[in-house]
Amino acid sequence: MNTVKPVKPAQAGATAQSAAPGTNFAGKSVPRHLARGAIGFGLIIGSIALVPIAGPVTLLAAPLALIAFRGCPTCWMVGLAQTISRGRLERECVDGVCTLTKAHPPAKATDEPAASR
């Protein structure tokens, strides 16, 4: 007995588009994102390196790195890529196929009226 229902193409595209926009790991700026990474990696490396000197209690600093990373180191790296590319790339999804293209720069609004001759 087959209990698996086939997914219609219209449904597959709708679920892919609704799930993708919610995954945003970007920071507010690249320097702030890099600072969070330096703190996170510093906590992990420091907690492991200080075990011979101060004992296993230093490993308690490693979970604090997860707060600095806002998750795992991989999430931090994905966020770094998103922070760097913010405003430069845009994703377009059509019929379940997503592509990356260069973002169009916003039109500059001028407050000066056009000179008429």
C-alpha cells in the first residue's frame, strides 16, 4: 500500500518560496559581524587552550560562543556571506527555480526640479 502522495508542481514552488525568505543570518554591518565572529572563535579557542592551565572548568566558556555566533559557526559564516552580499544580489524564484542576479540600484531621488529652457 502506497501512502505517499505526489506533490504537485504548484505546491512544491509555494513551499520552497515560503521557506527560503525566513532564513536570514545577516548582521547589521560587516564590522559588527566580524566582531561577533572574533568573540565567538576566541571563546572556543580560549576555552580549549586553557584546559591544561585552569582545568576543565574553562570549557564552560565554549557555550557562550553560541550566543556570539547566534547559533553555530556555520550559521555565522552563512550570515557573513549574506551581510557582505546584502543589496548586491537578489534572488528571483519562478516556478520553483531560484536564481541569483545582480540587484538593480535604487533610483536616486532628486529634490531639485528639472531646469527648463
